[in-house]
Amino acid sequence: MRLIFVRHGEPDYVNDTLTEKGWREAELLAERISKWNVTKFYCSPLGRAKDTASCTLKKMNRTAETLDWIKEFFYPIDDPVTGRHGVPWDFVPSCWSDDPLMFDSRQWVNAQIPGQNPMIASAYQSVCQNMDELLSSYGYQRKNHYYQMPDAEERFISSTVSPSDLSPIVNVQNTETPCLVFFCHLGITCIILSHLLNIPFQSLVHGIFLPTTSITVLNSEERWGKEAYFRAQAIGDVHHLLKGKEPLSSAGSFSIVFER
């Protein structure tokens, strides 16, 4: 299985749409995605994500299913240093990194800062549950920190030495895999990555940059039997913008963006 998360184009947050630059980004993105074999498109209900998706869907004559749970993860808290009332990230390093719970992939919601808003814990669990239910509909069932495929044949990649008593053996490199594309947002992408990769959310949202219209690609590795684990192939890829000579937006970054 392949999961591709697309952040919306440069946003006009006031009107929940795209800036003029954001629309240019979305058109370049559409040109790129139109060459893919996509099983299904999913989209956040927020305007900036829907506008970004619209360029691709029009070009491919496709539709997207709207998923309310992939809207931006906006459950506001008060920043204890700056006093900012807003998203539960973008903190001063010493503010969030001194709390050990922030580095727990499941218990970070109970740390002091996110604990200000009890809706964060329930919303996080809801997103994880909805993601697992979606994956289950494609045959991937969550078990602890990985996924099982109870209805699939035994699978082994060609580089794995398979036991002689297990058959039939399917080389997954030669099998078709579903490709799901999600048009969504920076925060919610990091929430989902946190769940799929078992990496603390705060480490992801403070440690990676997802430029506008960037793509993040996860592939399921079905290396042994009926077990699967997701591995990131690309995070925040913007090849389409560089190819189209469109400067990168700094939205979501607090440093000078490297464009080479």
C-alpha cells in the first residue's frame, strides 16, 4: 500500500482559500499527480485543502471523498512562554523538549502543555482510530505498533530468505498496491505520521518542514508473512515546484528555506 499526504497550497487563512501563489502551486501539483495511478483521493473539508485538490481532480476528471477527521488538528492551547493562543505546536525548544512525555509516541497528549486542552487527547485517539478503520477497509489491521493482513497470501520480498515450509510465496515487488492520496494539512499529517510510524508528534511537527503542496510518501513494507510496517520514502517533496521554477513558500517554517 502507498499513502501520499499532500499539504495544501500557500494559504489565505483569513478566507480559508489559497493565495495567488497557492493557486500556481496547486496547478503545478496537478500536473505531477495526473501522471499517477491513484486508487482513491481523500480531502479535508477545509477550503484551502479543497481548493488545492480541485486542480488535480479537474485535470484527472476524478472526485475525492471528504473526511472530516483529516481537517487541520486545531485544538488551541496557550503557549506558556509567548502567551500565544493557537495550535498545539510551534513552541520554544526548551518549552516542549524538557518534558519527557513529549517524546512518547502515545502519551504526549498527557504532557503538561497539550494537557491544557482535554480535547487534544480524544481528538488524537479519534484520528488514529479513523485511520486504522480506513486501512482496515483495504485489508490492513492494526496490531499494537504494526499492521497485519489476515486475508492476504503469505508475502516475502525477494531479498528475504523465506522458510521452505511456507507457501505460496508472493514477491510483493511484482504485485499491485493501492495508492491513496490525502489532501490535507501540516499538523494533521504529522499526527497521522506519528501514529503510523510510532514517532512522537512533537518531534515530527517541530523537526520536519512540509512546504505548501509538498508530498509525503509512505509505503507499506510487507517483508514477512502477513505483517506490514510503513516506511517514509519522501517527506515534504516539492519537485514539481522546483521544476516549475516556483519559489517555495515559507509557510510553516521559521528559517530561510533552501530551494536547491
